[in-house]
Amino acid sequence: MIERTYKEHLCDPMTHSQLSLRKRLEILADAAKYDASCASSGTAKKNSIGGKGVGSTEGMGICHAYAPDGRCISLLKILLTNHCIFDCHYCINRKSSNVRRARFTPQEVADLTINFYKRNYIEGLFLSSGIIKSSNHTMEQMVECARILREEHDFRGYIHLKTIPEADPELIHQAGLYADRVSINVELPTREGLTRLAPDKDERQIEGALAKTKSRIIQAKDERKRFKHAPRFAPAGQSTQMIVGADAANDADIVGRASALYGNFGLRRVYYSAFSPIPDASAVLPLKRPPLMREHRLYQSDWLMRFYGYAPGEVAQATDRNGNLPLDIDPKLAWALKFRGQFPVDVNRASKEQLLRVPGLGTTAVGRILTARRHRTLRLDDVAKLTQSIAKVRPFLVALDWRPTTLTDRADLRAMLAPRQEQLELF
């Protein structure tokens, strides 16, 4: 058990056993950063008056994720071990990689989680692992971590377990009984890419595990409706991750794959992780990483399908002739520029579905417009008060006092609307 504060644990002289624990935490927290299935966001250190206060948003292994109800929560994000018997070319922890190896016991993971939780550093745990000895052995160890937390410590915080598709289905079932969310990485968008870069993994096995987890989630929800004390199974659902830029898949391939995953397996989220070159990389990998903006555009396309009513084929229509989304403008604007005949739409008469396709209007702004127009006929100034940027909206809307007679057909409209300094905004 760690009996000192987090900063003391990092900075003070320590015994050999404590130093060993710290070094393992450094190694296994750093190794976990490549997994994007736990949504993270940056933060700044906050100083309290007089230097006093409880809690920290910084430190090894602490990331920030969003709970199903929208709350931002801090998680201890670590690997159980970075030893691995698999040899996936893109993974820094692969069998042939020359990296420092470390391992926690289930009890150590539970102790770290509880001690960090008591000091208000975290609100939950994200636990993944390399494959040590066998898939079943590793999955048993991860389940034991969650069991100790839930049963021995009565821990009621958030737990996300990365499950192993090659493991026995009963072990994955046990994981879902302890965890709030479970996830299985599909790794790459295409079967060809998976076969080439992760020869130890099998797409059918991964999808089989996703399908079984979906069935168990549905079954558990049905049982909870009929029996008040029926056990929960992964109440926050399941998610997955795809690596972008490690193989030849283009954005249209990735969008199609993501849509199929949502439709077939009821996933809560598909996460995208831009390929990052690793030390001693395999010769079959790209020499440099793809632009981070590509990852961002894929997240935007994901939102188009989930919240804006776009079909995968429509998102694919926003791609260039190579099947990739443009980097200088968001996919919603790219689609609107390709289908200018759909615009402008009348802000006072258009349906919700039509308004959601207007570049610059998000779901919140559309909701405000629908509410406001019940009471009065909207002018352009009214729309400006309901959205963040009227400049992007103007060419695609008709209001009581506004009609974009010349703007819609301008050949340089894209150049006018493309931001000079790209900012990571949704729409």
C-alpha cells in the first residue's frame, strides 16, 4: 500500500520496493497511452489558495474520460503488464520490441487504485494489458483486479476493462459483471491490414467476441427490467479502437468499417488512433505518422453519422478521389460544397434534418432555432445570436431579411470558409 501522497511518492527518497513500484507505474502508465479507447482530454494544473487543496489532475497514468451521463472523470490508466506473446508490428509492446518490461500483480493494481481514489486523484480505473503466458491467464488476472476492487474494497467507482477476444468467453463474461464498460480493439480497418500487421489476431474471432458481448449486454438489460436484483453487465456498453495510417486503408474504408461496427455490435464509441512510429519499428510500417488532423476529421465524420443523420455513403461523398477526407475543412462543409443544390435552406421553414446539414450549425444551435422560430420569424441577426459563427452559416441559409444570392455559387466559397488557422472544432 502507498501511504504517502502522490508527489511524495514521486519525489522523496524511497525504499527499494517503493522505487520498484514507482518505476513499474512509470513504464506501464506510459505504455497505456497508446490506447485511445478511454477518451482523454488535456488539463492544466490548478493551484489552490495558500497551497492547500485535495486532488490532482496531473501525474503518471491519470487521464480524463467522459462517463455515460456526460461527467468528466479522472481515471488511472495503466497496463497490467507490457510483456506480450503477440508480435503485432505496430505495437511498442510486441514480443520482438526492445522495451523495458514490467508487471503488476492484481493486488498492486487494486491498491494503487484505492490509494489514488482516496486522495481524490482519480474516480476510476482503465485497465488494459499485454498478453502474458496466455490469453486466458491474462484475462484471469485482469478480472481478479476488478474482483478485488468490487468485492474486497466495495469500490463503486468507474472501471473500464480492455478484454481479450482470444480468451474464454466465460472470462469476458466475468469481466462485464465487474466493469462499467468493456472494450475489444478491432485494431485495423481491414482484414488485409490485420492479417499483414497483426498475424496473431483474427478478425472473425474479434467480431465473435464483440457479438457475444452485445448479446450479454442486451440480455442483462432485459433481465434488469424483469428482476430488480439481476446482475448488471457492462452497463456503460462496449467500445473499440482502430489505428489510422498504419495500413493502406483510406478514410472511406474507415468510415464504412465504423458504421458496420456501430450497426452490428451496438458499440457506444469507435475510437481512432493516429499511427505513431515506434522505436525499432518493423520495415512494413510507414516511416512517419499521418497528420493528426486526419484523426480529427474521422472523429467529425463519426459525429455526422451518430448525431447528424448522415449515412456512411454520404460521408464517403465528402472524400477526395483518393477516398480521404479533406484536411483543410470539416467533412460537413465538404459535403455541403459538393451538394450545393441542397442549399440554401429556409431557417424558418426547413426541417430539423435539413438544418442539421447546414455547415456551422450544431445540434444545440438547431435546437435553439427550432424553439425560437415558434415565437417569431427569424432574421439573420437572430440566427447569429443562436450560433457561434454566422460567417460559416450565411451562404447556406435563407432568413427573413437574408438570401445568399451570390454567395452560394461562388467558385471561391471553399477558400472563403476554410479557416486560416485550423482549430479543433466539431462543426
